[in-house]
Amino acid sequence: MEYNPEEFEDGQPVETGKRIHLTINRHGKIFFNFRAIEALGVPDGVTLLYDRRKSIIGVKPTPLNRTSAFKLRSKDAANSRGREISARNFCRRFSNCPDETLAFTEAKVTDGILILDLNEVRSVRKA
């Protein structure tokens, strides 16, 4: 019998509470864990940006009195410190709403903007 193992290089995953974690679902809701909110400076609202060519969403802190602002709302779970926005109109405008819930695997803040690459996602399916 031939044995040809492949090394699993990813290693143990970092707990979502210890890293920036965001998801987007098929209804256009974007969930931000508290680390993501902290990385943005704990704003009340955010503005969304979109690079069509690269399929990258940008998120930047914005005062709620701006017309482009999305209010960060508390997640339904009682013990969650995360927040979410309803961005269905954004998803429709740019035709980027997924068919399933996706987690951004490489979310990072660059020059005060949270970068969410739609090419760097994984499916979040509940068993």
C-alpha cells in the first residue's frame, strides 16, 4: 500500500473573538465582531466603499448624520458585543450579495479602512 500524506499547513484556527471577524449573508447583513468594531475605532456608523474591478468592500467609520452612513446595530444575541448593518441596497447596487453566508478570511484595516476581499472568503455553514 502506497502512503502519500499531505501536510495540513493551516494549523489550529485562531478563535474568532481574538481576531477581526466579519460575515456577509444572502440578505446583505454584514456582521462585525467586537475586534472589527475596535479596529475601526468603535464608531456608531460606517460607510461602505466598493472596488468593482477587484471585488473588494471597504468599510470606514462615519458619523450617523451622513447620508452614506449605515448604523451599527447590536446583534440579536444577548451576550454578543458584535454589531451588524443591513446592506441589502449596497449588495443589490453592486450585484455582490452571496448565495450563502460567507466569512472574510483576510479582513484587515489599512489607512483607517477595513478591507473585505470577496475573493478571500469561506462558507459558513451550520451543521
